[in-house]
Amino acid sequence: MAAKSSHMHERARGLAAGVVFVAMLLAAFSLWTAIPLSWVYIASKVSHTQFPSGGPYAVVAVGILASVLFVAWLIGRLNQLYINITGTNRLGPMRPAWMRSMRDAAPVRSSVTVVEACLMGSVMLAALALTVWFFILAGSPIPNQ
């Protein structure tokens, strides 16, 4: 019975760590997408003309800066929560079983941290989103005549 309880506790910790990782990934992804787009939208609502002065530009600059600092603080807090759940800030090596040799018993020392993986993943997701938007969703800038 104790072994089953321990196994359930490990599964719950793994699930909690996964949820925290996904939250970190979404927060990092918002650095490239939601934050800039939201502040440009807010500035467009603040401006009353199509040729605004410096006010809306200042709103965008200060807003993005403040939002990025807040999200960076949030990612740091989520990283600390991940460390509290798992006991480490490193991701384990992810090698398929068929690629391991018989000498791969020792752990790999140069593994990636969780924050590094989230930021790299968010950059790749943002690049993919930009590519899909540019080539598929944006349409052609050449007018059809």
C-alpha cells in the first residue's frame, strides 16, 4: 500500500511540474506575441488620429517594458516553484532508448535548465507562428486587378 501511495505522489509531482513548465512556456511565448500586440492595440485606442504624436508611442514603449519585466519576474517565480516541486532546475537528458549505448549509465552533466528550455521553445513557437502568419494567413500584398 505504501508503494502505491508513493507512486501516486510521484505522478502528482510530475503532473504539477508539467503544469508549471507549460505555464512558463506560455509566459515566455507571450513575450513575443501577446505583450507587443496588446500594447499596440491599446495605443491604437489611445490615439485619436492616424498620425499621432509621441504619446501613443510612449504608451507602447513603457507598457511593453513594464509587461516584459513583470513576465520575467513571473517566469522566475515559476522556476522557483518548479525547483520546489522537483528538487532541480535541470531537465533530464532526453535520448531515445535506441540511441543509448551500454556506457550511458552516468548522468549527463551539461543538461538544459528549465528556463532555457522555455525561452528556446518560446522563440521557436514565435518563429513558427510568424512563418505561418506570413506565408499562409497574411495574404498577398500585391493587389488583384
